[in-house]
Amino acid sequence: MNEFVILSEVVSDVILEIRYYSTYNFVGERIDGYEEPIGIITRDAANALKEVSDELVSKGYRLKIYDAYRPQKAVTSFIKWSRNSDERMRPYFYPQQDKLTLFERGYIAEKSSHSRGSTIDVTLVDMTTGKEVDMGGTFDYFGEISHSNYQQITDEQYQNRKLLRDTMVKYGFLPIQSEWWHFTLEKEPFPNTYFDFPVSKNSIK
């Protein structure tokens, strides 16, 4: 797996908050396949993200990473979760959505670009305050407020989203409409491969 790297070893300024290793996510427990709270990503994507990070650090911001490579087994666990009765995290992540419709509405995918290794979920942290920049919505919130083109936010929130998006696009990442935090390297090295090795340092040695 020499095409994959530990993200923080390439982009030293990133802050990691790997939500699917924790219990603070839409499921409410650690997700299958997340054995360590690290970010793994393809070398190509990591090198591009380093350029993003370097530019943003020069402007007073650091990248915070919520997720990078995601094993297919994690996606499969999302599918199983969608069919059970557990809704303990609904107030925080999908208060206005029917859990059974999250896949058909595109909030969760049965095949995720994350499993191809070059997709990142990311936000900005202000280096002066140490706090996340206000994006007008939170990571993994399933609703219109998370859409990239959502209009009912303040100008400051819009400009914060735009700064992240424009910088990511500048260095070769593509955004998606439904999630302001989600970006995939346009020239991803494995566009048709969905990996299933665990998120662990040993996986890529």
C-alpha cells in the first residue's frame, strides 16, 4: 500500500478530529474499520492537500480533518444502521430527516468516494482563536444547510465556505453540492477501486 500515507506525516499542520473513530457521529459509536484516530489518504491527495494547507496557514488558518480514507466495511455498517431502530443521534445530525431516506436523498452513499482514498472531509480553524471557523452549519448534518449553495447563511459564513472551497479547488480538489466539507482529488489515482483495509498505521506499512 505504498500509494497511501498517514496524512499528518505529509501535512504537519493539520488538526485531526476523526469522527468515525469516536462516538460523536450520526451512528453514535465507533464505526467498523476505524482502528486508530488517524487520517489515511493517497499520496497524490496528501501532496495536493499540503499545498492547500501551506496557503491557508499563510492566511492564518489550519485545516481540521474529520475523515479521509474510509473502508468499505464502514460504509456497509452505515447501511445496516439505516435499517435498525437506533436514532439516538438524530437530534444532532438529522432532526428533520427520516433515517430510512438518508441514502436515497444522497446524504449517505452505498459506495463512497472516501473508500477510493482521495476524498477528504475538512473545515478551517482560525489560528488566532484556535476555534473552528463559522461555516453556518456543522459536519455531517443531513439537511439543506449543508449544501454548498445554501443561501440562508450570513455573508461571513458564505465567505468562509468560499475560502475553503476556492483553495481546495485551486489545488485540484472537486467539491460536491450536498456537503460543504467534502472534496475529492480530481485526478484521483484509484477512480474505480473501493478499498477495505482498516484505518490503521499497520495497513500501509
